[in-house]
Amino acid sequence: MASTPAGRNDPVPIIVKKVTVVAAGHHGGAWKVAYADFVTAMMAFFLLLWLLGATTEDQRKGLADYFTPTLVKTKEQSAGADGVLGGSSLVDVDNYPHAAGQTGTKTLTVPRDATGGPKEGAATIKRIRERVSDAIAEEERLKRLMRQVRMIDTTTGIRIDLVDDANFSMFSLGTTVLTSDARALLDVVAEAISPEGGKITVRGHTDALRYRDPSRVNNWSLSAGRAEATRQTLIREGIAFNRFRRIEGVADTEPLIADDPADPRNRRISISLER
């Protein structure tokens, strides 16, 4: 120990030594995260293999179509992509696959022989009604008979129903003989539909009243015979014979008044014009 000079009382210096202890074998927890990612990826891979083996080709195609990046593709190919407008002008024609919601920079060309939908059906009915109205304008009897005519726009064309009721019948009772009023009505209908194109189907309907001896005469043969009588009358009134596609008799299987199969309105002739 060093001697202290006489007359001095200095404190003895204290020396502090810092010792750092490192635990052996500790490498942190990063490997655990990596291992968990690996296990998750392997599970997804085996799940994918299982799905490929458990699904059909059509199901796999549907899944592929579902995940196809159509939106990204559309954006990349549309006006203004890949930078500011992508070298395109604001007034350039766009190339979106669908024009819904756009102002419209492309024109749509409709072929002359293209068939239409409900709007065309409504226009056809309007034309036929106008021709019928012109034909019966001066005949009170025909005006009264127009109550028996119904025109309906169907998915395949126009159907004209000539409907019986308690005061009117297209045919003599139980026969295929047209009444005089029915012949006059078919004359007007033929004149109205003659300018229209398309094939024609004639269908006969009856009510549900039965015959005493169905083995000889029944509603099937009666409805078919009435449809054929209507076809022959339309041909005599100017409709070309090669425009007829089918002649059908359906008896009482398609009643107009389903709640009352015996109702006279179930007796009718349907003339269908295909588009």
C-alpha cells in the first residue's frame, strides 16, 4: 500500500470492473418463424394436390376461371395504362371488353336479318293489329269478332289465339267444320299475317267434355282435325303452303281456363308465327 504524505487524508480510489456474461447456446427465435412458414406452405401444397385429385376437369377449369386476373388484364390493356395515359389520348377509342357504364366510343352494327327480342315482338303485334283494324274498319260484324282474337309475344315469336266463348264458336259442335264467322275471321287474320315472315304452327285445343264413345271420336282427333281445317283455310286465303311447320292437336291438355276445364274458352285455335 502506498504511503500517504504527512498532513493529507485523501480517500483510497475504488476501481469497478464490468463483466458481461453471455449464455452459451442461445440463437434467438427467428428459426421458429421460418419453420412455421415452411410447414404452412407444405400444408397448402398437399391441400392443392388433394384438390387436384378430388375434382373433375370441369371443376378445375371453373376454379381457374374464377382466379383469372381479368380486372388486372383489363386495366393493363385499357386506355391510360402503363403511365400517364400510356401514350393514348382521352378521346381515343377504348378497348374495354364490355361497354356497360361507358359513354360509348364504339358503334354497334346489327345485321339486317338478325332476329330481335321483346321489342321486335311488340312491333310485330302492332303491325298485325293495324292491318286487322284496317280490314274490319267498316264491318260491324268483324269488329264484334275481334273480341275473340288474342295476340301474345312468346319467346319464339307471335301467337294469335282465336278463342271460343258462350256466344261464339269457331266450329260447329263436335265437328271440324268452320262456321261462317270463323271463316271471315280467318280471312282477316290471313291478310294480316301474310306480309310477315317465319314459319307457322297451327295448334287445336278443345275443352274437357268427353264423347260417349272415345274409341271412335275423341278430343285428340277433333283438335288435330280442327287445326288441319284452319291450315287449309289459311292456304285458300293466300298463305303459302310451305310456310307451315307443324299442325298439332293437343285436346284439353293445355286449358286456357285451368280452373274450369269445361269452359268454352278452352276451345281455341292457336296460330304461331316464328321470328
